Amino acid sequence: MTKENLWKSYTDEQKKVIFEFAEDYKKYLDLAKTEREFVDLTEKELIKNGFIDINKKNELKKGDKIYFKNRNKNIIAVIIGNDIKNGINMIVSHVDSPRLDLKPNPVMEDEEFALLNTHYYGGIKKYQWAATPLALHGVVFLKSGEKVSLSIGEHDDEPVFSVPDILPHLSYNVQDERKARDVIKGEELKLLFGNMPLNDKNVNKKIKQFVLDKLKKDYGIEEDDFFTAELEVVPAGKLRDVGLDQSMIGGYGQDDRICAFTSLRALLEIKETKKTVMIYLTDKEEIGSEGSTSLKSTLPEYIVGKMLLLTEKNYNDQILRETLWNSKALSSDVTAAMNPVFKSAHDVENVARLSYGLAFAKYTGSRGKSMANDADAEFIQEIRQIFDKNEIKYQSGGFGKVDEGGGGTVAKFLAYYGIRTIDAGPALLSMHSLFEISSKADLYETYRAYRVFFELN
């Protein structure tokens, strides 16, 4: 177990490899700011590396590389081993992140501004989303059935959007006495969308109509098409190096795409495997894993059952249950790093630290381990043995002082099937913000750890 900052022990050559790996990571996340974009990009990577859609297979055999995409928001990739019934080594990450979603009827006009009405998704500090440049990503289905993909605000020649804040000169009565969670209220998360009126005396809401006309002209989108759209508001801009030493990475969506990226890279480098191995990129974790693209759906049973149907002559439900029961998983999600500014929230003896390697969380939950998966010592010992053998850099971390708060992951939904599961991912600063901060050392060690986990017997 790591007891010191990893940068102390790295050679110059190791640092070079780590920094190169970080560049690949930044480029990947810059291209994938939503769950749909991450899944689409990952599908292309899988196909490029020889993975085939499971729906195109009539049978499966050892060495086959397959994937399954669910409703454009999940993707599961598998390399078949000797006998699936002996269990699957799986790494499960989520690719949704806190954000603002447009309401189904979002365009409004007030005080000669066109505004977009939003509903926040996941646990955000709402005030962080005001007075900052934002981009609009997503899909819109037109009345004709045509699908239009949107990404506005990521390039220098594109406009951005912003939630207006109140200036400090006038905030004393309307804002200054509010608690932090209400500095900006949910209904105040309205984006500036336009300020130019339509030159038509017969139109009542001239500024709203101007932006609607522009949407129609540029994208073919009409106002009613927002009902058949999924449009997400995310921070505009790219991931950046942080610190004079460039040892850290700052940017949006690292919870939990840092784990999705590292697990994908680990899987793609496998040449041969005795055990069947899987990465599972899920959705809706940030809102409690509800819905058909979440881990609480029956998709885990569906995909493993589909694999067994293509490998077993005498398939039955008991074989499915035994396969899941024999499986082992990392719930690969980020955890809270020791914050030098807010140290009092942490138990200093049980906190993950930046640049100390992959962080295990034996349990999550809050206030009495409520809603937690509590990993068993026998399983942890298995992982410890193989990680120590391969000189993996790892640490143990909790989520804060007892009764200070807490959080949950998908681990308990995996454990429901009898899958032995523990949370394992890098620590972040400023989690759930628009600019989360990770360590390049932790990024690389997480990739190494996931690669070794796939070798677990």
C-alpha cells in the first residue's frame, strides 16, 4: 500500500510515459462530454480494435471480442475466456456526469432576453454554474424523424451560453443572505440564448422568435422538436494541465470518465485471457441508477444471459445465476481526495490522497454505512495479493468523517447478483464541479491496476 507521493519514486522515463498517457486521456474526454458522445467514441475504438457487435454473432468461443451498445448510453465490451460459467472479471464505470438538462419546452423570453430553461441533473453546487461559459450538446429528433446532433460552444468560432449572476453591488438583499445551496436556485439556472429582436411588428415575443428562426434556418429545429430532444448543458472548453509542474489535470466529467477511459485502455491491451473479462460503461449513476440504461435495470442479466446462450448448449437460468455469483467486479468510481483547504471534512487517517495511486473504498454510503456495499475481507485479500505481486500503487480511502456526509456508487447493484465487488478508482479534488482535478500519477496507476485486475483467477 502506498505511503508517500508517487512522484518521489518515478524515474524521468516513467514520468514521460505518464505524461504521454495523460495527453491521450485529455484528448479523449475533450471529444466526449456526454454519455452519448462517450459511448459513440468508445464504439469506434472497439471496432477499430477488432470487437464485433454481439448481435452479429451466432456463437462465442475463447478469444472472441464482442460489444453491446444499449440505447446509445451504455456500452459493454467483453473478451471471452475459457469458461464463462466460472465467472467474469468486470470493471464497471459510469459515463454520465452532473450537468444541466434543457426542459422539454425550454425557450422563453423575459426582459428582452431569449432564455433556455433547465433542470439540473445530479448533485451539483448550483452557484458554480453561473457566470461561466457553457456549451450545448445532444440530439434532437425532428418531426420528420431525422436525427440532428448538436455541439455548440466548443470551438473558438462558436457562441457559448451562460447563466447570469447578480453583481455584488446589488446582491445584498436578493442573494447575500442565502445559504450556499440556494445562492443560485434551481429555477434561476436559465441560460442566455439571445438578445436580438426579430424585425416584425406582428410578432409578440420578437427575441424568442429570432432565436427560433435561427434554429430552424441553421439546424432545421422547430420549437416542438425540443420535446423529442436530449440536450445537455456542459462547461465549454478543454481539459487543462494544472500546477506549474503540470502534475494534475483539471476539467469537466472526470467523475467518472477517468475510470471509463482507463478500463477501456486496459481491456484493449489484453492479448489473451484465461478468464472472461468485461468493461461495463453505464448511465444514470448520478441520479441513483434509475432507468433502462442504468445498472439497476436488468441489462446485466440480459447481456450475460445472451453470452451464455451463445456458448452453452443447455442454457438455463441457474447457469446465469451461477455465472454472476462466480464473478468479481471493481465498481470503478472516483473518491474524495484530501482537500488542503477543507481538511476538517476528512478523517486524515482514512482519506485518499492525490498522487498516491488507485484508491479503494471498502464501503461507501453515509451515516452508519447506509445504502453501502461493504466488501468482504477475503475478496480484498485476493486483490491485495495480485496487486502487490505486480507492484501496483494503491491506497485505501474513505469518503469523509463519520456523519459528515457520504455518497454511493453502483457497487451495491453489482453485489445484488452475488458479484464480489469493491469500489476502486482515483481520488479527485472539486468533485462534481465544472473543473474537477485529478493526478496524472493516479490516472496512470489506475490504468495499471485495472489491467492487473483482469488477470484475477
